[in-house]
Amino acid sequence: MKDASQVTAPRVCFVIPTYNEAPNVSLLLARLASDYPGEETSFLIVDDESPDGTADRVREFAKRDSRVHLLEGKRRGLGAAYVRGISHALDSLGAEVVVQMDADFSHDPADAKKLLARLANGADAAIGSRYISGGAVDRDWSVGRRLLSRGGNYLARRIAGLVTVHDCTSGFKAISAASLREIDVKRIRVQGYAFQIALLHRLIESGARIVEEPIYFRDRERGQTKLGIRDLIEFFYSVWWMRVAGYKTFLKFSLVGLSGVLVNLGSFQLALGLGVHKFLASPIAIELSIISNFLLNNYWTFADRAMTGRGRIRGLKYNLVSLTTLALSYATFVLLSMLFPDAAPVVLQGCGIIPATICNYLLNSYWTFRAGEPES
Ligand code: GDD
Ligand code: MN
């Protein structure tokens, strides 16, 4: 564990969406401003023309505290507000860490310290979780509300497959700017509360190191919830969409693998036809298939996971894995050629693909593209 005083504090931006939170927003800003006195911290309220004058309260506060910012827009839902807010925090406020939270005190401002501490200790994202040991929801939450929340989490884990996280719908998270840039928040299309699982889905896919920290979720005392039927409908089809997206990726990946076999054996046969010696034709054909697989997977199968930033390290690992694949496949070919000198070379070249594919799969899934591990 690193001692918090030994690391320089990152520039943290709290991104807080509001719709009709006039009774809460000034109180919350006052609490945050005193709990987080650092000059480097900023507070961005993302308001959607609340008719109750929320924005005026924020402007009022911003006159006294220059760390407070207001971003206004048309109401398109919680998710749309977050996409705007997070983009602004990254592009204009120089945020190195984004904390997302509700404006109604359901999320205790003090708990954000625990989330930030997890990031300081190496996590890419820390989730304030109600559903791990030590976490809880308000005793006064109605049975209906409990079922809704539990049901949402059940669907997110069982249908969408977000099994590594226990509180998938939590709206309280600290996320590093690097991770947010890698997943490109602007590409999130859902408009409402489904944003939480859409964001999480992308974080998990990108291999972010995600941890959960127990929190107590207090019911709001002022104002009311904005969760609507549209949010529920969108949530429901989102979990299915995520599931289908998983199949789609797998299907594309398999097709690319198949094309790789054709490239390998096709170019091998071609080279032999051109009179190239089989021990030279073999590694050339293997390398060609590795390159074509890489290009197709990068620009088609995983087109939405651009290889940038930390992706570059992944690119290096990917190359090492490919080198191993090449060596293994070639070694198998040479060995088989010596054991069965009379067999058709193209058959032996094909046999070389088998151990290489297995090794490639294991290394890539447990090393290169390892998904974020659950921790609490
Ligand atoms: N700008 C903007 N636009 N803000 C919105 C909108 C919107 O359309 N809808 C809601 N908000 C703001 C609210 O003003 C509040 O600050 C925050 O988003 C959360 O909204 P609530 O209405 O209080 O949500 P909730 O308490 O029902 O739901 C909470 O728990 C859910 C899981 O049980 C939130 O944390 C959700 O994100 C979470 O999924
Ligand atoms: Mn609330």
C-alpha cells in the first residue's frame, strides 16, 4: 500500500448531473468544497435546464468558488448528461480523475475519498458498491425500489454478462482519465440510466482494473427520483444488446481465425509452387497469417478498441505472443516434416496451426487482453 502523502494528488473533477436539484445542489457543493479543499479539485454540475432554478444556485456558488463549473444543455437523460459532462471534464478542465455521483446525497461525499484512494493504489476505476460485504441500501428503501435495483443488477450480470462486478448500476465511481479516453465515452449512445452499465461494459471490455468499495446508499431527503419508464425500457434492451455484441465479437474473431488459416495454407502452397523451399515458405506463410489476423482483428473485430495509450503496451505483448505463435507453429512443422518426410507439406503446415492457436488463445486471454479482475 502506498501512503497517500507520497503520491502527488491527481487533478480530480467531480461530475454531477442535476435535474431539479435546487434543494440539494448548494448544500452538496458546500459539503464538497469543504471536504475537498485542494486547488486542483473541480466540481462540474451538468444541468439540463431544470425549471426549479438549479442552475442559478450553481452560478451563485461559482461566484464564491472558482472551482465550481456549470455545464448546461437540453434534457436528453442521465446518460446523455454524463457523456457531455465527462467529455467536458477531460477536454476543458484537465481532469486526471473523474468522480461521478448523484446530487441528492444518496452518495456520501466523504466516500469519494475511499474511491480516490483505490485509484491512488493502482485501480483504473473504483465503484461505490451497495452489494458487496460492508455495503448497503437505505433501510427505508421500499420493497419495489429494492427489487428494481436488484433486478437491474441481476440482468446486467446474467444477461449482459458483467459478472465481475457486483453493483453494476451504481452511479458512484472514480475513474482515471486514461481509462475514460481509452473507452471513448462519446461513443456511448444510451441516453438514460442505462449509461451506468454501458460505461461499465466498456470499462470491462477495455481491460480496466476495476475494484469495488462498499458504500451505504442513503435515500434522498429532498426532491424526487427522475428514474422513468423510458430508462427502464432502454435498460432492458441494453442488456440484451450487450449480450448480442458479445456473440458478434466472438463470431468475427472466429471468422478472422478461419481466414488466417486460408492465408497461411494458401500462401504456403503458392510459395511452394514458386519453388521456395518448404522450410522457408513455412515461416513466411505463418507470418503473413499473423499479420492479416492482426489487421482484421484490429480494424474490424475490435475496431471500437483503438490501440492507444496503454493499448501500446498491449500491442507489445501482442507482438511477443505472435512471435511465440510463429516459433511454435514453425517448430511443429519442422518436427513433423522430419518425422513424416513423405506427408504433403501443406498438411503438416496445417497441423502446425493447432498448438499455435491454443497457445495464442491462452496467452492473449490470460495476459494480453486480461479483463479487469473483481476485487473488493
Ligand atoms: N442532467 C441531468 N439530466 N441529470 C439527471 C437526469 C437528467 O435527465 N436524470 C437524473 N439526473 C440526476 C439527478 O438530478 C441526480 O443528481 C442523479 O442524476 C441521480 O438521479 P436520481 O433520480 O436521484 O436517481 P436514483 O436515486 O433513482 O438512482 C440512483 O441509483 C441508481 C441505481 O439504483 C442513481 O445513482 C442511478 O445512477 C443508479 O443507477
Ligand atoms: Mn437519487
